[in-house]
Amino acid sequence: MAAVNDSATDRKLSQTLTFVTGNKKKLEEIRAITSTGPNALPFSLTNKKVDLPELQGEPEAIAVEKCRLAAQEVGGPTMCEDTCLCFNALGGLPGPYIKWFLEKCGHEGLNNLLAAYEDKSAYAQCVFALSAGPGAQVRLFDGRTQGKIVPARGPLDFGWDPVFEPDESSGLTFAEMPKEEKNLISHRSRALNQLRNWLVDNCDVFMEEIRESESERSVVRMKKDD
């Protein structure tokens, strides 16, 4: 983990960072990972639901475009996420389309996708995209957890957690694991820790990008008023 920069972490900056999501469970998990302790973000975290188009492509490209579009709506520092569940036997599918597969097939259907394959291995991937605001550079942070697909076990109220058994979990699915333990090894926490470390080490850089984005928006508004 990156060394802690006291000037960035000892005080919560008045600047807020907006995480774009309408998923309450996801927001709850992110707050649990980043709210306190050594993994706390050096910015105040808020959230906003933004209607974005359904994008297709590689996870990284999807995350960049989501963040770019969301930053236009937020009008300030923005964080987006794209999450994948990738089956090795299927060349990485469902990948970024896991939400659609789960909605259409259910947990049993996800297992059925691998019925003809001995290889049940999979990895969970989370890509966070961070932008200082409209027009600013988008940075990516990629976290992965290796595991396998199993028949659903545990609570069924959080996506595909019941069918993913991480290699590091001693035989428990994400859904069966205590939240604190899951948050130590999850794809989401690994990506968030990378994002947090970058913000701590580059706080001044990010604040300057925020100022530049705000300045550019002010110029655009002035031209419109003219």
C-alpha cells in the first residue's frame, strides 16, 4: 500500500467525489470499504443516480465512457465502476454483460452455462474510473479476484455473489462470507484501494485538474451568456 500523505488524509477535503450509482447495496459496500481506517478516501464521498446508455465493449472502454458521460451530468469530480464476472471456459464471458445474463438466466442459469465444461474457474473484475470533472482525463483502477462458479449458496440479494467462490475464501461464496472478510479480498476493494492510493499520492494533481475543469466550464458559460 502507498505511504500515507498526512496532508491528504488527516483532513477530509471540502471537495466531494460523486460515485455514480443507483445500486444501494453497491454503495453500502463501497462506503464500508472507504469510510474509515487506512483505506479511507481523502475526499468526502457522495452518490448520484445518472441514467447512462447501455454500453458495449471491453470493461476498460466501458468504464472510461461511463465516467466521461457521468462527469458531464455531475459537473465535478466523478467516480464510476464497471463490474465483470468472467468464466475462463467461455473466454471471459459473461464479462461486462453479467448483469444482463443474471437478469435473464438467474443464478441457476449461470451455472448451466458451464454445465458442459470441467473448468469452472472464473474471476471477478472491477474497474473504477475517476475524473476530476467534465473534459478531464479519466483514470482507471483494476481489481481482480480469482475463484470458481458454484451452485448458489448464501443470501440471494446481491447480484452474483451466491455463485462465486473466491480461491481465498476457504470454501465460502461471496454471499456466505462476513462482509468484513469479503471486503478484504474482493475485486471491488482491490480496485478501490488502488484508487485511494493514487488520490493520496496525487492529491495536489487531482485538485489542480478539478480547478482546470471548473475554469473551462466557467469560460463556456461566459461564452453562452454573451
